[in-house]
Amino acid sequence: MLWNNPHSGHIVAGCLLFLSFCHSNSAAGTSGKGSQSQDDMHVIHNIQLDLREIVFIIQSQSNSFHVRQADRLRADLLKQAHSLTEKPPVVLLLHSLSGNEGDWSILPLLPSLSSSFGKNTSWIVFLEEETNVKMTKLVQVLAKFGKNKEWFLGKPLHDEESTIIHHYAFAENPSIFKYPDFAAAWALSTPLVVYLANKVRDEPLKSDFTIDLKHEIALYIWDNGKGPHLTPVPELCTDPVDSPQALYCATTVGSKPPLCGEAVNKGDIFVAVKTCKKFHSERVPVIKKTWEKDALYLEYYSDHGDPSIPTINLGVPNTERGHCGKTFAILQRFVSSAVPNTKWLLVVDDDTLISIPRLQVLLSCYDPSEPVYLGERYGYGLSQGGYSYITGGGGMVFSREAVVRLLNSGCKCYSNDAPDDMVLGMCFNALGLPVTHSPLFHQARPEDYARDFLAHQVPISFHKHWNIDPIAVFNKWLKDDFRANPSNGLNKSDKTEL
């Protein structure tokens, strides 16, 4: 056991939820400050696109922090619209459209969207919670595209090399295929929504796994050349809202991650590292040279007790894959008197690279008294009533309340070598407890992600040592606490007031 020195450093069954302007004064705007100028109003009135022809869908989540973030963006959109016209757009929160777990994967939702909006709107615009929108500019951009055609608009990303997260698609020329950066917003014309909805109805979705949604949606729409490719829109941006380039953008992103209060104390996080004897000399030294020192409470769990590390043998035999038995033993130990009573549990693999200080900042936005299950979200069988889960390699974060509810439910592994992350997803889904996604956790290496996608992130984790120098990767991407860097730093004035 390692205790480090703390001083060392809604659509439901076809019913629509229309949002009125009574919401618009409930939150401070993220991009519209005060009334829009008379010039903006003049622009809107001279564009042949009514705001009522646009449906905004915020890709929200049901965790209380994310609901507040989505409500803030919704209020800002309506505030901007109110200053321009008395004809507001529809603004919907994705997590509240139905009770279907798979709604976040968008495709299963298309038939419902087509039925509700296929005849009286021109565009569906998808936004992430942190996307800032300049309404006038966005309307100008959309008006350039004929609304009777099938359009798929966004900021294009591409792979530099074929990658496992995209099933090595386009291996001979990975950069040829473009897919949207969701943070910049992306849009579907209504004719395309209707076409895709009919396709979803007529042809069951084939993929069992949802791994990188933005790439998979682009593949589905493109349909081996039968459908439209992504049309690049330069005004859909991921530049910081306060950057000079943002002047020409219809969308931007925040220049800093949210800080919702003081960063969580490192003494509130217990870290569990899953390892085995064959990796004691290969992977564990990397952790000790990189991020171990940032964890106050950390234990290594192995199939072999090694006092030099030290490791703890939980009595679960090592398995080549899955590790469900080991993970559930860790959960049991977390709620026992054998370890300190902390608010948060972080479970990682022995080849996970992670920034504990950045995790401390992120967790300031979450309430540990709620059942929080946080990390990079994947899905299994979402179009057939499946479930979401946090993929284990990037790190799985649990509040104590989440662990207690899980263990009290009696849900458990069907075998020691069952896939632990998927079994956990099934268990939480059965309990009706949501997965909370953060794109700052990464199941793969930096080179497995588009360069422009990582450019507007302050990442928390990466995974795997394959074909890289893991210490060099940690030093480049994760080493420095970004709060201490004036160029990207956070201070108390930057807090997200919630």
C-alpha cells in the first residue's frame, strides 16, 4: 500500500418539448452579451431562413453537472434568438428526449426526429455542451446551403494513420475520410435526416459496438459512397472563444476546462492499478517514473505479491483478458476498512497514463454523493436495447455512492475473465444509473486520435505502451499541471459558477 506524503506537492412517444423564452434569462450567455446589434437583426431579416426552421439538439447527459451545462447553453441560444426575432428555434436536450439508453448514439433517434421535424424544419444542428454559438453567423452559414438537398456539415477531422479505434478503416490512405469534430457543432439537412431515418427503419443497424461516434456516424451517412460525404464548413470552429480567429467563426469552444470549485483534494481519491506478475518489471516502473507520485493513496493489485513494489494479491487468478473477478474484488476492498475512506475510486490498467492533478480539477464538477460512473463512454448493442459502459483502459472513475449501490445490487461477474468494463456497464444499466462521458479520457494512444481533435483538449489519460515511449508520451501530453501554466491556466476567476 502506498500512502504518499500529502505535503509533497424531451421527445417521448412523439410528444415535443418546445422551450419558451421564459428560460432565456435564467443563465448568463456564453456568447451573446446583451442585445444583438441592429446589424445582426438586419442580417437575420434579410436571410431566407427562419429560425423556426432550425432544431438545435444539445448532446447533453443526465448527470447533474452536465444538465446545468446544457441548460446554460440552451438559455444562451434562446436569449440570442429572442434578441433577433419573436420566432424562436426549437432547442432540445438529448438526454431528455426519451428513455432510450442508446439516444446518445444519435442513429437510433433519427426516425423519431424525422417524424417530429421532417415536414416543418430545414436543419438539425447538434451541439456539445461546451460549444459556443453565434446565432447570426450560424444562420448566415446555413443559408448558403440549399435546404432541399442532403447536406452533412461540420468541421472535418481525419486520421494521420490507420487506428484501432476506427477498426483500421481506410488503412491505405487514412486521411482521405473526413468525419466531424462534434465540439464545433455539426448539422444535417432535413432531407438527409428523412433519408437516414428511413434507412434506419428498413435496415437494422449492424455494428455491435459504438466506440468513436463521430467517425461511425460519418461512415453510416457516407455508406460506401452511396450517401453524402462531410462538407467542410470553415465557420464551424474549435478555436477558443477569445482568440483572434474566433471573429470569423459561427461556433467556438471554451479556452479552458471547467473549474467548478476548488480542485478535489488528492486525499479524496483512491487509485487502484490492475497488474500481473509478467508486467511488474515492464509496466509498473513506468507508473513509478511518471504519475504515481501525484496519488496520495494507491495500491497495485496483482496475481503475485511483490513487496518491492509493493503489490497486493487479492486471491483472484490472473486472466489473459477480462479481469472482471479482479475488478470486483477491488470494489469490495474499496468499501472495506482495509483502505482509507475516500470519496472517489479510480481504477486503471498498468499501461494507463494519467494526470492525477487534471483529474482533481475535473472532479470538482461532480457531486460524490451522487452515483457517478465516469470516463470514456463506449456502447454495446445500443440500437437493440443494449447498454453503455466506461472503457477500462482510459481509467474508470466511481463515486463511493456508485460503488455502494453496485455492490448492494448483487450484480457480479459471470466469470473471472469476463470483460470487467462491460459487466460494470450492464450492472449500472440494470440499476438505471447513467454512464457519464468525458472525452478527456482516452482508451488509446495520442497518435490514434485526430490531431485537431486533441488540439482543443487538456487530456486526462491515454492508454497502451505499444510502439511508443510511454514516458515521453506522458511528459508531452500529461506531465504538467495545466493550472500552473499561464498560457492555458486556470485561476479562481475562471471558475464555472454553477
